[in-house]
Amino acid sequence: MLYTAQEKMLYNSLLDYNYSNPYITLDDIQKEALPPEWFNKQYSLKPTLDNLEALGLLLTGTEDTTSGDKRTYTPLVGKGKGSAYGYPCDEFKLKDWNAYKI
């Protein structure tokens, strides 16, 4: 499947951030997960997140966390419908996790 440059950049950045973070909020994405190139190109975040979800690469929803309900964005990995992991670092070595990048 072909992905746009912004879809690849955002998905791969979310994979990096998700490796040691249990959930990712929009605030996390805007402050922590976006690479500098994203801002140089002035990509639109929300439409790209929507595209990743439509492509089956992103799970979005509300999670009950210790600090209240949060809207989260979790990359899906694997074959078929994919799986979401809250703490991938507990189950994958970094090089194996990075193999899911697009």
C-alpha cells in the first residue's frame, strides 16, 4: 500500500513515542511526538490522524486512565487488523518494534 509522506512521518513518529508510553493523547502528539520536519512542511495533523485510522493503522478512542478519561491514539501493528500495545517495550525489543515502521 502507498502512503503519503505525512502519513509515514506521523505513523513512524507515533510508533517511536508509543514504544515507552502507555497511551498517546493529541497533546502528546503536538508537544512530544511530531518530528521537526512536520512543522517545516506545515502538514495538517487532524486529517492525517483520520487518514491513519481509516487505513487501519491507528486505533483511536477514550481510555479510562488513572488521571481520568483521555482520548488516545495508538498505532496498530501486525498483519490483518493489527494489534495495539500500551507498553510495547514489555513485549518487543526496539529493533523488532521499529520493523513495523512504514
